Amino acid sequence: MKKTSICQVVGNDAKKSKGWLGANKYLILRRLSQLGILFLFLLGPLFDIWIVKGNLTSSLTLDALPLSDPFVLLQSFFAGHSLATDALIGAFIVLMFYFIVGGRAFCSWVCPMNIVTDAANYLRCKLGIKAASGGVSNKTRYWILAISMFSAWLTGSIVWELVNPVSILHRGIIFGMSFGWSLIVLIFLFDLFVVKNGWCSRLCPMGAFYSLLGKASLLKVNAKDRKKCTDCLECYAVCPESQIINPALKGNGSSIVLDKNCTNCGRCIDICEPKVFVYSSRFKKN
């Protein structure tokens, strides 16, 4: 008899208790956010409605609000480029936003690569593919982050953006691309067959950069009713950074997930039938 893995039954109890929508609320909202952002960028090239001009690297909303990717701007700084005032203002706005909602909220609510890697994760679970959960340290992304800055300083150009799959996918969807799709497919196959959550949780330097903001961010996941936990392990199964849950869920200290790598994706809130998890301020007391 074929053994059923935990990922194949995740959310079943929550669906019975909350209904399908209740058990997938934040997942649906994330997809609406990711696709909605893409749609705003596509309105201009496709329909000549220019609400937002540019891409995730640099954009202008309603011809008034500049937004700049601080990760790219930092590379520009190391490359020795002059930084325009609008770019600095745009980066500051983005930094303040993610300081409030959580640095890695970019990864789960904005980044288009998240759809690709989530699809690989879903398919791997459905097919019962045993991709490794280890093999690549989750600290590797910080080394790649450092290398991206060093290469910018060494070459005087933003080298990482030439191969950054996040930028390639976003620009490709808006403006079209050819060979860039091969890199996206490669990452999909890597997550599907080689390492579970391999790209987002172990290799992506953008995630590493935004996680540094997450350490001090205001919005957090809170295991407020952790005494209700039934040890079903479903939250560990769905969390892309499952190592962050234990201190808040099983620890004797704060019930708030304070780890900088939490993506604030809300999947643990969705699938927890006892309703252990909620969003809260980092200053919320137990």
C-alpha cells in the first residue's frame, strides 16, 4: 500500500473546519497580489494605459511615485554609479514599506518566481517526488549576496542583474524574452527534483537581502494559541523556511516568529485547523 506523505494531506482538516476558501485565504490573496502587480505593469505595453511605467527594478506610478529596488540600487552603489535622487527616494519608500510588512514579504507577495517555485513544490508533493530537504545550506544565499556586491565593485557594472531570474522573469513577461525561459525552467526542475525550496530558501540573494529588513520588521506571524497545537506538523510541511517555526511554537519565550527569514506568506495561518497562528505586531505580548 502506497504511503501518504504529510504534504499530501496538508490542509484537509482546515478545509473541513474553515471551508476551501478559509484554508487557502492567504494563498489566494498572494496570487492576486503577484498577478495584480504584473497586470499593472502590463497595462502600458498591452493597452497603452500607463498606471505604472518600468519594472520591479525601477518604476514610476501615476507619473508621481518613484519606486526603486534597493537591492539593485546597492549594487549600483558598489559599482560606482551615480545615484539619481528619484532612485534614492524610490528605494527609501520601498525600504520603509518592507520594514513595516516584513522584508521577505517581497518573496511571497510580489516576486513572480514564487509562483514558479510554489508550482514545483506542489507538483513534487502530488507526484511523491523525494527531493532533498538539505544538501545546500540556507546560508548559501548570503554568500551569493556578498558575491553579487563584490562583482559589482570589481567590474563596475551590475553583473547579477544579467542572470537574476527574478528580473529576467518579470521583464520577460512584460517585454518578452527568449533564452531567459531556460533559466526559469532550470530553477523549476531544481526545486522539483533536487532540493526542496532550493531557489527561494537557499540560493536567492534577493531573498537574503530582504531578510535583513525582516529582522526588525513590524508585522509578524504569531503562534498566539500555541497551547492548542496538535503536533500535526502541517505548518512545518507548508512553510518554505520551516526552521523558523519551532522557537515560537515550542519555545518557552515569545510566541512571535521573529526569524528574519519568515516570508509572512500566511500559509501556516491558512492550514492550521486549531487556529494557532495569526498576524500581529512584533510587540504583541503572549
